[in-house]
Amino acid sequence: MKRIKYDELPPGFFSMGGYEDAVAAKVRSIVDQVKKGGDEAVRGFTRIYDGVDLERLHIDFREIELGLSRVSRALLSAMEEAASNIRSFAERQKRQYEDFDFELKRGVLVGQRIVAIDRVGIYVPGGRYPLFSSLLMAAVPARVAGVKEIVACSPPRKDGSLPEAFLAAASLAGVDEIYRAGGAQAIAAMAFGTSSLRRVDKIVGPGNVYVNAAKRLVYGDTGIDFIAGPTEILIIADSAANPSFVAADLISQAEHDVAARAILATDSRLLADAVELEIEKQLDRLETAGVARKSLDSNGLIVNVDNLAEAVELANRMAPEHLELQVSNPESLARGVKHFGSLFLGAFSGEALGDYSSGLNHILPTAGAASYTGGLSVRDFLKIQTILRVDERGIAAIGPAACNLANAEGLPGHASSVLVRLRPDSFVPGR
């Protein structure tokens, strides 16, 4: 890992977005062809990019049952525990959103209704490590929100199947439809619909550069959650931190992808030295050391800060996906951090727990997006609808202000629509 002082970080360190621009033209062509060609285009791109010639995209009930039968009881039990914790957290989140009505003024009744989205599509990455846990992270909160129809898409393996663990997770989470389709073509199919896959109202889930570029392109035709790029972690640690814990958590993110960013900010040179030694020791025993080492060599950093206040400043400028505070008083330091996807306090709150079994959602904003949005939650599957009921007393109370504002904006028709109610017997349009 490279070492650098905080005040020597280049400006580009804090502006990591836009990495999918290089593939935008290619993705636009894929999206356009799927929009026109439907299933045939999806199958064609699956043949090109996944090396699979599919007869059909849809996974039927028998395949799901077969997948379930091939998953070990221990893995199913772990999935059930994770799903239960995700569900409990999502249920608690949902309690923050409730219907209400109240009288703003006499005769003016305002309110809101919380309504679930009808049909949601979930994209689940495949590749080297099919992330079936991401399916749980998206489908369980969607079901808690009350979504009627949940669709999942993921790239097929070389034999045209989907991983058994993926099928088990889908069954456990109550997914209604499963399709073997990946990449930009899957996003386009969910956004516009095909003969076998009816379009969805919103697409959620992480993906690679092609998936993210496609999500940008289809936004507006359908909803999306946000753009989630390569994973990242910032660990703030002081001399009290356990170097083996810090090293393990840096490696755990680095093993995802060679583009992942694993960063340590510390005011202790001794800790930094110990973490570097520990990383080498742990990589020697790790099956995924090849990917993790490339990631750490290319994007890993140890940032030397003069004090922990400087580390907090770094965190707030970076707005990392995952932020760990492995310091002697994490609760105190936490009061200063504002921008992060998920925050992990103390030595035993390893980020990997957030990825799997803590109930927190691991679909989180990256590349600084945490400065303006949070991670996936039950809120992503809900619509907040507002309602107004006004009587004669109410129009007298709030109508004049509406007229004045409308006229000031040069919209006399708006003012007239209020005046006709305020003075129905003497109304003259435009006066």
C-alpha cells in the first residue's frame, strides 16, 4: 500500500465519479437494441458476453426447487438468519413512514399516504463471485415495504444455469420472477420490457461499469436506486487499534475487485507499520490474494494524518461507502462524521458483518455519493403521496397568498383558478 500525507492527497482523490463514461456509447447501443429487439436481443448479448446460448430467459419453479435441494442446510440456515435480521431492520425503518392527516388551518386538511411501488427489478451481479447476499439485501426490504411483484436478473453460468445459492436466496426472500440475464441487456430488459419479462417500475442493485452506465440511460423510463461503483472502505484508526483487525478489514474490501479502494487513515506511524506487516501475513494465507493484492497495490492507501480531527475531515470530504472508526473512543469521534454509507463503531464492528448478517443493507453509495444519499432501504420501495382537502373556510385562509404568488410568477391562470373559488359570484378572469 502507498503512504501519503493527508495534505498531499491529489484533488482527483475526492472526485472518483464518471468512470463509466468510457463505455457509455457501447452501452447505449446495447440498451437501444434491447428496447427494439426484446428477448432476441437479450439472448444475443448473452451469447456474446456470457458465452451462453439460451432458449429462454425465465427460470421456472422446478429449477428453483432443484437449486434449493443442492444448498447445504448450514448455508440455508445462515441465509435465514441474515434474512431475518435484514427484515427486522427494514420493519423498524418502515415505522418511520406512516400515513397522516392534520388540519393545517381551519378548513385546510393536508396529509400523506405511504404506498409501495407495484413492481421492482433487482439486479444481482454474477462474475467470479455471484453475490446472492445482494438479492437478500434488496428483496427482503422490498417485501417488507409491500411491493407486489419482485423480479430478479443475474448473469447465467456457462451451462445456462444460475447458482444454487442465488436460487435459494430468491426463494427465501419471496422473489416472484427470476431471469438469467446480466449486464446492460438485463437493465434494458427490466426497464422497457420484453415478450417474456414485463417492465418494472424501479430497478435496484449494484453492478459493474456496464450496469451502472445502463442504469443512467434508462433512468426516467424507470426509476433507479443510485449508481453503486467499485466498493470502498475508509478505516480511521489510532494507536489503540488492533493491526490484525485493521488489516483484515482492508483486505476484505480489496478482495472484491481490483478497482476496490481500501484506505487507512491513522495518526500512528507504529500502527501503520504493523498493519502493513499484517496485510502481508494475511495475504499469504488467502485464496483471493491475487485480486486483493492488485487492489491494494493500485488503490490502497495509508494516509498519515496529524490528528484524528484531520481524519474526520478526510472522511467528510471522501464520503466513503464504508467508514470504520477503530479508535479508543469511537462514539466521540462519530459525532464529527457526516458523510458515509454505513458507519462501523469500535474494534469488533467489522464491515463484513454489515455485508451479511447484521441487518444493515450492504447496497450503498460509492464515489462520494454518500454526501447526498444513503444506502438502499425500505424507503426505496415506497412512494410518499400527498393529499389536500380544502373547504370554503380553507380557501379563504390560503387562497389570497396563492393568488399573489401566482401573479408574481406571471401565471394569471393559476391565480384565476383560485379566485373563481374565492369569489365565485364576482369572478372575472385575469382580474
